[in-house]
Amino acid sequence: MKSENFITVSEIGRRYDYTPQAVKKWIQRGLPYNTNQRKISEKEGTEWIIKNILKQASRRWTQAKN
């Protein structure tokens, strides 16, 4: 069985160029967060960010451009 990879709030922030405070707000909005390890599942977290943050930001940018 393959072990799951976890990354920290700071690592997620650096990866997507957001502050740790912004990532903590995402956790409140539903970003999967393992409270025991105090980390985010890399796979589930990435999927959540793509769906809930990056796609929304892309839509807003597209609407502002038009």
C-alpha cells in the first residue's frame, strides 16, 4: 500500500503563491486538512485548490478582461 504524501500550509502557499493566512482560510472553507499531522493531503488538497481556488480565479480574470 502506497503511503499518502502530506505537505504543510506554508508549502501549499509557496506552491500557489498565496500566504499561509490565505491557506488557513481555505481550510475553513473546506480544504482537506489532517489535524493530527497538521498537514494537507497533497493529492486531495491539490484537487480541492484547482476546483475551488484556481478555477474561480480564472473565471474572475476572464470576466474582468471582457
